[in-house]
Amino acid sequence: MQPVKNYWQKKYMKIYSVALNIHDHNSYDGVFHNQVERYSRKKHNIPWHVDAYPWQPDHLNIDDGKYSQKFYDEHFNFDRSDVLAFTTTVGGMKHLSRHEVPRDFLKFKPKTLWDYKFENNLYYIDHHQSHAIYAKFSSGFEESDILAIDGRGLHYNCLFFDKNGKITNLSDRMGIGILWDNLAKHYGLGKLGAGKLMGLAGYGGYVDEVHAFLDYYFDQQFRYAEYSLDLQTIRSIKNIRKEDVAYTLQHVTEERIAEYIHPLKSCDNICIAGGVAYNGYMNEAFTKLYSNVHVPPAPGDEGQSLGTYMHADFTLNKNVHVPGTYGGKEYDFDLGDPITPQEVGEAIAKGKIIGWFNGRSESGNRALGNRSILADPRSPAIKDVINHTIKMREDFRPFAPAVMEDHYKEYFDTNQPSPYMSRIMPVKSDKIPGVTHVDGTARIQTVNRKQNEKFYEVIEAFYKTTGIPMVLNTSFNCKEPIVETPEDALRTFDNTKLNMVVINGRCVSKVW
């Protein structure tokens, strides 16, 4: 680990963290997690990729990229007596020279988790280090292995860190993330649409021909600098159902994880981050090898600034900083009638579909009880109703159950809680068809009172009314990023078939 410049003269260094990615630019100051897409209202903040938007909301100007420039201008005008901690991807490199960040920073390659480059109050770590430290420190584990795996960082796409922080670079064997993204794009699911392709996997079956092709792609054809599907790839899958390609890709993903990651195990805990950490089937498979599997709430690039801040605060200030799950802003709202969480749970039991907005927004791409659409998981028709009249998205995409932590083993075949909707496992009950995917699985969120008291009370009230200790939970949005402000929530309410919206304990209902 490099020595800290002027550490003893400067007992505590104030840190500002920024992630310079070509998408999902975000910043963090130790309190507020600025996820730019929540304010630009552009998914992944990538207005130049129109294919990221299967549908365009009327108020969304795809040609307006000014928010990104405004972000860089504002966040690089920081007090030079403070530390600017940053990381980047290949696509974000162009922003460095614009703000007088020396390009020799980009030559830095870590040998351990704790390495960094620090000059003139500029603190830099590699893209995958930021994923890794966010996952590790947020886990609370005394020791853990860490898998940082995504489509692409700067020098890597997959690093494994053992319990001592030693790095194994698997980028030439684990180019999984970019393949998921490229196949999703090929099938019209949008830029960065791997999660949608994963949903399709539940409808498919295993095909030997696809498996053989994927092995060839990884072992012979894949090179880190090649990102597009070539003609041979397209021809190989032309006459095969996309559902079967997705299923077989999921199979091969877990197979390669077992081949290359499992032998590196150095302890009983593992933390997983990077975009591929949104693959819930993969994460659940790790529970068969590790006693504890932790995936943080913002494992993708949206969590980069959190990890970079945490790394700098630890090495410069000797402080283990753990961001809260809810890193957004607070908003005042005094419209509508007061309503209790208990009344909300009872309304859901009566069939109401509710937009639930409470306190600060979640970090990450999962609605974890502060920006959620809530409904009755017992309804066999609820998935189609929400997909067609509220979310207005592909009808094959499933919804998650938010289940009281004391009851999850009664309904789901898994061996540990999943507080951040990070794992997909078999469903053991036929009483919750609304949250059971076509393949008999669910991506669960376990909830206890300490995590989120008001959300827990909603679920508890539904349980007392129906005997089912969970509600359907999906992100509060329609064809755009998760709502951030009360205005976003009301606009979504007005434009969809939601029955009511509850904002900070006050209810607004439709008059039919």
C-alpha cells in the first residue's frame, strides 16, 4: 500500500467521489448518492443510445445530453484542498483531459485490493476495485472473497480477490457481461438489456448447439477489445429461439463460474459486485459453495462512486464507511390525506395497486421499499395487469416478492436472507402466482423491521389480513428510471392505472 501524502499534517481528508463512466455517472460525498439518471430521467443516462428505450415517454428528449456536461462541470469544480476520488471506464476516459486529470493515472493497475494512485489530491483506483470494496465493506464480513465482474471496466472485465486482497485477473476467460449485453441488444432488448434477457431464460430450454457455440466464442473468438457480435455469431443463433439462447447462456455462465471461480475459494464468505452481480441465478448458485453470499444494493456502475469513496476514506482516514441503502434526497409533501402503513397493507389485500414513495430513494436499480409499486402476490393476473397498464413493458418480465424475513423459508427454497433482491431461487408454494416466474422461481427481497420499518409494517398488515407474509414489489416507474421526486411519482400516477400513490405517509387516489 502506498504511503499517504501529508497524512499526519492533515488528520482528516474530506473526500468527494465521482465515477467517470460513459453511462451511470454518479457521485457521492459521504451522505448523498447522486445517481444521475434519477435527475436526467434518462435510463442509464445514455441519451445517445435510443435503443435503451423500447418506448419513449412524451417528456423525454432523447437528443438532450446537457445534463451529463453539467454534471462534469459542477463536480470537477471542487475545493482543491479536498480529495477528489475517482474511477473510470474506457468510455469515460475522454472526460479526464477535459478536467486536467493526468492521463498517466490510467496506466495504474492494482496488484491487490488496497493499491491506489494519489497525487495532488487526486485519488484513483481501478473500476473493479471500486466494485470490490463497496461489496466487501457493505457486507460486514471480517474476511471474504470478492468477485468483481461486469461487461467492461478500464483494463479488466473480471477480477477475483481472495480473503487477503490478492488479485486474480480472469478477464480473458470470463467475458460474460459483454456477451449478455450484446445478445440482449441483438434481440432488441436495448443497450444494457442483460437483465431482460435473463428474464427470457426462464421461458427457454437447453440447446447443445448453443452451448458448443458459446464455448467456441469464449475460448477461441473472444478478445477483450472485440465488443460486437460478429457474423458467425449471428448465423449460429439465427434459427434458434431467443429463449433457448438465453437459457443456455445462463447455463454456460454458471458453468464457467464453477470452472474458474470456485477453485479460487479462500474462505466461507463471498461478496459479488459489477453488472453481472444482477444475475440472480448465478448468485443463488454461490450459496451452494459459500456459507454467506453478499451482493450490495447498487452492485453495478451506479455504485462506483460509493466504492471509490469507501476505498479513499479507509486508506486516507482509516475509516470504514458503509453507505446506507437509501442514499437519495429527502422531499417534503403535504398533499392528500394521511394514511398509515397498516392501511396501505389492507388496501393491497383488497386488490389495490399502490405507488409507494417514502423517504430517501434507494441506491441501485432495485426498488427496496422506498420507491416501489406494491400489489397482491396471490393474484394470477397481476403480472399482466402491471406490465400492460402500469409498467408498460415486455409481458415476459416477472415481479419480486418482498417477504418478511421470519417467513421466507416457508415459501422459498434457499438457505439465507436476500435483503437486496439479489438472488433467484425456487418457489415452494402455489399460493403466490403473482410473483412466481414461469420457471417456478422468484427473485426475493427479505425484509425485517430494522431495515425499513414502514415498509415492513405494510407487509405485516397484508400478512395479518391475508395470511401471506409478503407483497409484490417492483420499481416505481413507467418507461423511465425509478421515480426520484414527488413530482416524478405523481406524473407516473397520472399516466398509469395505479389506484393510488402514497408519498411520505399521505395518500392521493384517483377519482373515477
